Amino acid sequence: MSLYEATVPQFKKMLSNLDRWLQAAVAHAETKKFDPNTLVVARLAPDQYPLARQVQAACDQAKFGAARLSGKEPPKHADTEQTIDELRARIRVVIEYLDTFTPADFTGKDEALIALPFLEGKRITGSNYITEMTYPNFYFHVTTAYAILRHNGVNLGKRDFLGSMTLV
Amino acid sequence: MSLYEATVPQFKKMLSNLDRWLQAAVAHAETKKFDPNTLVVARLAPDQYPLARQVQAACDQAKFGAARLSGKEPPKHADTEQTIDELRARIRVVIEYLDTFTPADFTGKDEALIALPFLEGKRITGSNYITEMTYPNFYFHVTTAYAILRHNGVNLGKRDFLGSMTLV
């Protein structure tokens, strides 16, 4: 498996899907005549992050995943989004950032040892970083964002979650 | 990235984590003095699958992922689980099934074209099958199972979700 193919295009697709779920949330709010931005603070449990943080964290997992694998310095984001429009703008910026990577940025990174600020002196190989950390975290946050919207009545289904497939 | 490493050990770990979340749910029910099996039919939206189906689907994504990549016939499961204990038994059986695979079962499968019953004449490469279909579906169902438990007050956090990492 190509580390690039397993990450950048898939992250971009899932973030584009997430953007469409947010658009569906706005459409749902218009139909039901409520302010769509009330959803930004919606959460499934009082001690779980709300929608805004789920979207920010999904963006961060994709951004840091690509940056750390390639050894590039990731752009900083202030996590100040308070509206659906601002969350959608955050997603757009991260997709544009992912567009700056090419397969060559990931050559030989499968076995490269990556240091992470929160690992306290330990390191992890590039492929384990993606398989054990970035992927589960990324999907955790996109799925939880999706679940918050579904729980609040937004009309979404599994096809909206998965998006398009590369069939031959 | 090794297709085996990206799938079998990670699926096993996440299914073991899922099993521990179910144990935590039972402990929570004992503390709060309710029947833990009421959670089996809990769901986040009336038109989303309940906990039982989320666990069954996570098991199926792992089972079918390994089976279809390797070209082996997967075992059948009747999806009749109605208790937490039965769901935990289902997880155990699928982990044991995953244990029957070795890296050699996946050699050269990255580029192999896989036919799926629901693809209507189309096929998908092994690595796209994992990246675009199995992984998002698998994490969708484990995360939704986790979210249903969190929504119902079970004491879990992100470390319980991720489990152990291969650090060096």
C-alpha cells in the first residue's frame, strides 16, 4: 500500500464529505427554522467534545498526519471557529494544504521513525503512526461529527459518510 | 505499508478495545442498577442502527476485509445477538478468525482486483478496498458503538478508544 494513497486523497475525500454533512445541517436548520449554529456546540455526552472540536480535530489529524510523515512544518490554526461557515472555511484551508503534497513527500516514510511532542522520548514508525494513531483518531472525529448531526435529525446516510469509490 | 499490518493486527486491537467498552458498559449498569442489555437496542437516531448492529457490522468489516483480500471464504454469522454477552462472544469469534491469517495471505493483494457482491460488475483494488471501504466502514461502526455507550453515560475516554501503540 502506498502511504500517500492511503492518506492524502482519502483525508481530502472524507473532509469534503464532512463539508457536505455541514451543508446538509444548514439545509436541515432552514427547513426546521432554527439557527444552524446551535449545532456547533452540540455534543453526545457532557464530557465529550462538541461538533466544533470534532471538526477541528479531524482537520488536525489530516494536517498533522501529512506534515509529520513528510517532515514538513504544519500551519497553525487557532481553533476559534464558532459558526458552521467558519468550520467549513477551516476544512477548505486544510484540503488546500493537503493539495500541496505529492507521493514523493512520503517516499520511504513507512519505516522512518517519527517523534511526536506527546510521546515523551518514544518514537513510532510512519506506517504505525498512520495505522495506530492518525487513522483511528481521524475517523473517530469525522464519525463523531456525523453522529452529532444524525442525533440532531440531519438527513444523512452511509453513502454520504463514505463518498465516492475508485471502482474499475 | 504492509497490507497485513494495516489490517489484521489493527482490527484485532480495535475489536479488543470494543470488547473492553462493552465490559465498561456492564460495570456502569451494575453501578447504576440497570439491565446492561437495555443498551443493546440503544441508538443515536431512530433511523440509525442500534448498538448490536454496530458491533455486528464492525465484526463483519474486519472479517470480510481479511477474507476478501486473501481470497478465502469467510465464516457466516446469523446476527442474532441480543445481549452484551452474545456480542462479546461474536467479537471473540472474529478475533480468533483474524488469528488464522498470516502476512503471506496478503502478498501482492494491494493491486489485485476484488469483486464484491454489491458492486454490480465493478471491481476495486485491494488497497482501495481497504482505504476507501473497509477502513471507513470499520471505524464508522466502532466509533458509533463507542458514541452510543458514551451517550448513555459509560465512563470511557480517547485512550480507551485508541488502545496501545507500537512505540520504540
